[in-house]
Amino acid sequence: MGNQTVLVTGGTGFVAIHTLLQLLQQGYQVRTTLRSLARKSDVIGALRSGGINNFEKLSFYKADLNDDGGWKDAVAGCDYVLHMASPFPAKEPEDENELIIPARDGALRVLKAARDAGVKRVVLTSSFAAIGYSLDTKNHVFTEEDWTDPNIVIPPYIKSKTVAERAAWAFIENEGGDLELTVINPVGIFGPILGGISSASVNVVIKGVINGTTNQSPPFTMGVVDVRDVSDIHIKAMLHPNAKGERFLATSDGIMSFYDVAQLIKKERAHLAANIAAMTNTDKAFYRTLSNQKARSVLGWQPRTKEEAILASVDTL
């Protein structure tokens, strides 16, 4: 490991920061890309809060998904690339291409640079968004075999993840050379916050429930996964010979609604219950059933429970 070099793109992301932490703990030479090197201190501060004090094995590269510059240097000499950087909107863009183009073209930039540099394998962070938004959810167990149809009317973020992943697989098939690709498709990502670096799921679901601004439970259920397990599955997928050319749905067992999250926090963290709004348990119109069997059987992945993931977010907030 000490002589293997791994690039993690988008080092200020929630999954990326935990992945940097685990790779450094495991002794890898680690690189990460940032759009602005001014954010280096944020990454180092977050890693310090996770217990890292020696940064000799960590280096930073400036690179942007929208620009060719910097990628060649970032991947040169790397054994593996974990491509985690992806645009996530603060609000829905008026033009879906504001999200789709950087997600797709950014993935292709990274793949081309990795291929040209002789990288062994790229592990791409996709999303459940690329799996679960076209099929009737009734009586269906979602697996890696399922795909969202990008040609139907879906929100821009969901479409961007689907288009980017499709483009990545097409690239590998048509012009990937010896480069291997593995894709991870996580559901809603929760878990401990390092140095203020959080996820959209934590910000929308947990903060909204705890401070009482979320006062009704939307009519859908979500898969939940702990960020530490998402980092772990990326590293397992990077190394496992049988992960080549595969995609893995990363989810804990079971699903939750916002109502379920509120009830869990009230029960397990009673001191926070005062601000939590009284929600009604809405009809779960989009009741999804998800399977993590492939990740468990192929990679030996063992995710934490959904409850542990939610409460870890609550406790670090």
C-alpha cells in the first residue's frame, strides 16, 4: 500500500474527505484535486479532526471538471483513481445542462487522463439516482441491473448522474484500452461530519428535522448509508479483482421516511425532541425496496445500520 498511489477527485466532498482519511490510515500515497487550492486548509482541518496528524503522504492538485488543465499531472503515476467530484446544485438550475455537461464531461476527462497515464482502475461515484427513477416501485426490488431512463422527465441532478454513468461505461467499452472501471451507486449518505464537511442528505434531512423546519414527511422512502461505509466500498471495489466492470448499489438494509428519521431521533436523542415538528406518517407513495446483496457477496462489504448512520450525523451536528 505504501507504494501505491491513489487519486481522490474533489477532496472537499463528504465521501471524499472520509475516503482520504481511510486511505491515509491504511498507508497509501494519496492525492486529491481541488478546484481552488485555497481549500487545502479545509481538507487538512477535516482530516485532523479525524485523527490524521502526518500529511507527508497527501498531496494536492488544482483541477476542475469543466477544464482539461491539471488532470494529466494529477493522475500521472497513480495506480488508482477514485472519481468522486460531481456538481451538486444548491437549487434546481434553470437549464439542466448546467449540471449534465460538467458531470458527464468531467467523468470523461478523468477517464481519458487515467487511461493515458496507465492507471489500473477508476472507481466512479455514481448514485442510486442512476438506478431507481424510471420503474414502477411497487413490488420491485432495486438492484444494479436497473437503470434510470434519461429520456423521461426527471430532475436535472438525477439525469446528470445517469447520463454521466452511461457515458463512462460507453467510454470504457469503446476507447478505454486497458483501463478498468467500477461504479458505486450510493443512496442518501449520512454519518459523521468531519470538519464541517457534510452532505446534501444531512443538510436537508437531519438539520431540517432537528430544527423543526421540516414539518411534514414527503411521500417517499429513501435508502440510507453511512459515509464511512461508502468510503470503505470504494476502497474494496478499487482492490477486488471481481469488481472490474461492475456497479454496486451501496445501501444499508431497509429504508426510511423523514417521519422515521424524526421518530428515531426523538427516541434515541430525547434531548433534541423539543424542536422536532409533529409529523404525520404520510402514505409512502414511493416505497422502494433496495438490495445490497451484490456488494455483500462480491466485495464482503458489511454496512452499518441505517439507524447508526442517522445518529452519527445527529451527534456530530
